Amino acid sequence: MTLIPNLPIDTEKAIRDRRLFFRRSGLSLGSVALGSLLQQSMEAANNPLSARSGHFPARAKSVIYLHMIGAPSQLDLFDPKPDLVKHHNEVCPESFLEGRRFAFIGGELRLAGSQSTFAKHGQSGHSISSKLPFLSKVADDLCFVHSLHTEEINHAPAQIFLHTGFGRGGRPSFGSWVSYGLGSENQDLPAYVVLQSGPASGAGSSTYSSGFLPSVHQGIPFRSEGDSVLYLSNPKDHPAESRRRVLDAVGSLNQVHLADVGDPEIATRINQYEMAYRMQSSVPELMKIDDETTDTLELYGAKPGKASFANNCLLARRLVERGVRIVELYDSDWDHHGNIDKRLSAKCLDVDQAAAALITDLKQRGLLDDTLVIWGSEFGRTPLAQGSDGTGKKTEIGRDHHKDAFTVWLAGGGIQGGVSYGSTDEFGFSVTENPVHVHDLNATVLHLLGLDHERLTFKYQGREFRLTDVSGHVMTDWFA
């Protein structure tokens, strides 16, 4: 007999249905299995963020996702192509262009070799650009996937596809699915926290939306300057005691309404009011990075009171240290259609030291083994020149969007460091070995967290939905 999957349940009706299932099966209501199922169901009904076990033992307890909005060039950072440099500014052979589409470029297309210099690092021999000197020092902790591909050619749809498995808004994000499946180990902080650096851009909140899942599972943006969370502070001349009395009164009314109609959004509202009250104490303490040692601040390049990717990396460590499941860092301005060498170098200065420090710090504290770190973007950049005047001036060119082959790296959380997986052709147009679809990446990350991507589902409008749609394979070759 197959038991009902041990997943979050949001309504009393579902609890009654489980009782009926076991009665009809002839099982005792006092059985351990039923008691565990009902306990988790009732806990989830009362608190949708209560911690829950997955489908099988997890290798990772939390995820820090470093998302570079706009798509950094894999050809200039992680996937060197000597042949592309050799044939720089030559007209691209038609054989590489057949059946391929690009976002903006057209006409006579010329190859664009990288101006980056590369060297092999660590025992793994990963090739990493000189633009990333700090990351090079932790090369043996990283698993590079050079064969990722996606289905969307423009930024917002591709960002939504990466996060939700679908190229248009309305579906739950990766972090929301994890929150729905596992809950939180810290009831004083959200399960899913979003940190942003750089100007707002891309698909925005669609990438951390809860979609049709209960809204308690959406990502909560934190800010590293000003009010950490908007509207969290009490109004002027409104003391905490008064706030508590208001919440108690509103909570009582909401409990009556919940018992009457069983709407999971009411449970979300109750939970979020209480969470906000507790966060008034927990968040200010969390955001005080000035209580870190001078050595730690210097390791990250973090400066208290300043909004930066470095500060956000340090905050991400502090969040997972406190039991937050998913922390996603968005860093913008990686969309380099022109002057790529100069602009890419500037962006690498923003993130290189802090990303490497995050790996080092987690490892020193014994947190890397159960914290999965992911660095990537919605797609890569084309091997073709964009913005060139035909004279071969490399300093002026950029690269267009490229969905057919790009690179991500992962570290910790059950991932084997020093691995280089997949490869592309001599110019970087196409995957030639071990292709990895976005659904495969998401299936693998869920697996590391103890979740079966085929069983983590939610019924909406008569259909069972999941993050990986109807595909996805777990990439066990990456595992330690």
C-alpha cells in the first residue's frame, strides 16, 4: 500500500480525508504512521511554515542562490574558447547559425573572441578568468556546469522560466516550492528571503512570487539600508504593547473566520501578522553586521550601513545560520550588449570577493556541507560580436543573449567540488556533451534538499503542477 505523500496540507478537510483513508484501510488511529501524518497536517494547517521532513534524507538544509540579473558572459569568465579568439572578427560560418535565433543581432554576423585571460586553478584545473581572482582561490570547492540550456531568449521570460519552470508569470518560484515542501526551521524569520543589489531590473517580484501557492511561501525582500523590511516598524507613538493587543484581537477574529470557511489564506494572514511581530525583534539583530569581527568584514569587503552585494553575502550567511531555508541574492547590470570587457570587469569587482568569501566563511563555520550555494543567471552570451563597427575594435563590442549553452556553478550542500560537467563546441554555440536543461537543474536542487520533484505538487484549476513541469532529471554525477 502506498501512503499519501508527507507534504504540506493546508485545510482541515484534507485532515479529515486522511482520517477517512486510514479508517477504510483498517488501520488503527493510534498507529505511529498516522499520528505523524496527522500531526504534520495539523501543524501545517495552524502554521504553514512549520518545519517538515522531505521525501527522503536531505543532503542540504538551505540554499543561497546568487542570481546575476542580465546574464554574465560565460565565454569571458568560465568557458574559454581559444579558437574563438583565433578567428576573432571573422564572418561566422553559416553552419553555426542554421536554425538559431538571437534577440537583437542580425545581418553579417562576426565572431567575437574574449579579451579575458584564463588560467587553471586548484587541483581540479578549472579554467577561470583573471577577472575573478578571489573565486579562483576556491576553485576546488566549485562544481561547474558548462552545458546548461534554456528555452527563453529574453531576460524577463528567461528569469521567470529559471525560477518557476514556465516562461510567463503566475506560477510559484523555486524558493516558494521549497518553503511549501519543507517549511522553516526558524519561526522568527521568513523561510524565503530576497536580497537585492544594484538598480531594479529584470522580471522583478515574479521570480520570487508564490504564484498559486498560499502567499505565506512568497519571498520576502530585505534591505541592507533604511528599514530592513518595509512597514515592519510600529507607527510613531504606537508602543509594542498596543501592537500586541491589536494583533490578539485581530487574530481571534481571523481564527473564527478560518474555522468557518477553511481558507488557507486566512491561516497565512494569521501567521504573517505573528511573524511580523516577532521579526520586529529578530530582524534588527540579524541586520547588525557591525557585530561581526573585523576579519570577517574584511573577508567579504562588507561595510555596515551600505547597500552592496558584499553586505548581502554576509547577511545570507547570517540567515542560513539562523535556519532560513532559501536566501536569494539578486545583483543587476550584467546585460552587456556593448563594451563588454570594461563593463564585465567592473561587475566582477562588485561580486568576486564576496562570493568567494561566502564559500570560505561557510566552510570555516562548518555550514557549507549542508548549505547549497548556486551562482548563475537566466542564460549566457553569444560568441558573436554586437556593437562592432567592423574594424575589429574589441573594446567596443558586446554580446547578445544566448540560450543554447551557458555556465552555472554550485558548491556545498552535497555537491562534489572540483567537478567540470558538460562541454560546448569550439566557439561556444552549442552543447556537445552532457546537456543540462533548466528543469534538470531544479530537479537536482530539490533532490539535494530531500524533495522528489515529481511528488512535490499542488493541484490548481484541476491540474497537478510542479516546478519542473513534465520533465527534469536529477544529475547525480554532481553529488559528493
